[in-house]
Amino acid sequence: MVRIACPVALVACFTGLAVADIPPPPPEKGFKRVPYEQRLKLEAELPGYKFYPFRRLGIGGQETVGDELKPGTDKGVVVPSSSSPSVRTGVVAVPAKVIDELKTKENLAKLLSRDNKDKLPAGVVVHETRGTIRDLNERDPRTKVENIITVSRDEKAGVKFTAQEVPPEKDAAPKPSGRPPLAMLIAGIAAGLAVVTLGIWFVRRK
């Protein structure tokens, strides 16, 4: 029984991961698909803090930490994201003194593992990112959607992350629709029928 149960469990696990990573269906009619970009910026300078991107591939995988990010108070820097339920991505804010104690990015990665989720040192704050695409109405002038993640001071946690999407510019002209308005379509059909009727009447008189 155990010999049968183990292979079945493994197959179910891998099948679940495969299904989770199936690409999304194409956008519905009248919509377009554009990139969804995550950007990290500072509300104000935060001396004493460092920022790192992290990623975990697969539900049972291990976190890996990328090179230090250098966000500023302007537009910000791009951070990784994922649309797959089995991939974890995000950015972590770490006090410089904690980095000095950990010494390596590998030790920081272990700190971010699932087992240590509730055991983070004071001042270490994690923000997970989600999404790489977004479906917009075809009339929306944007060619991508930006999600700005702003880092600011917080009295309790040390820092906090606040995410907000950038709306389309107010003065941006919407893309004209390729379809004629319904009223114009009805008027065109009525005009066509009137011409046909007039033609038939004229032929019969002749």
C-alpha cells in the first residue's frame, strides 16, 4: 500500500506544479496584454538600510538573494516578480548591522526561508511581488503598467512598503476604437436599405 501511495503522491505533486505554471489564456476581446513592471523607490533617504531582491523556484525550493539594489527617490529600480503560484519573488529591507552579522547573502537567503517566516530579526521587512502581465482595455494608451513600491520609515517595523500602480496620464489621448459606434452602424444600415428600396421603386416605374 505504501509503495503505491508514494508514487501517486509524487505524481500528484508534480502535476499540481505543472498545472499551476500553465500560461494564462489570451486576453478577452477588446483587451490587450502589456508587461506589469515592479519598481522600488524611496520616499526619503534611508541610511542604515540595504535592499535585496530574492526568489524561490518551486514550492519546495530554497530562496536565493540577488545583488544589492540601489533605489533612490526618483523613478526607482526594477525588482523581480512572477505570475507563477509556485515561484516566490520580492524584495527585503535589511538593517546594515544585520547584514554585517549575517556576513553572506547565502545566510540572508536562509533567513528568508519558509521555516523562518516568523523569526526575522528586528528591522528586517519583506515585501513579496506578484504579477508580470496585465490586461488593459484596448483604448488604454499605456504600453505597460508600473507598480511603484515606495519604502518609508516606520516607527515599529523600521521601514514599510507601500505599492501603488501608476494610472494613465490625464492628457494622454485614448486609442480610437476600430469599431464604429452602434448609432452610426444602425444609421448606415438604414441608409443602405433606403437606397435599395428607392432603386427597386425606380426600376418598377420604368
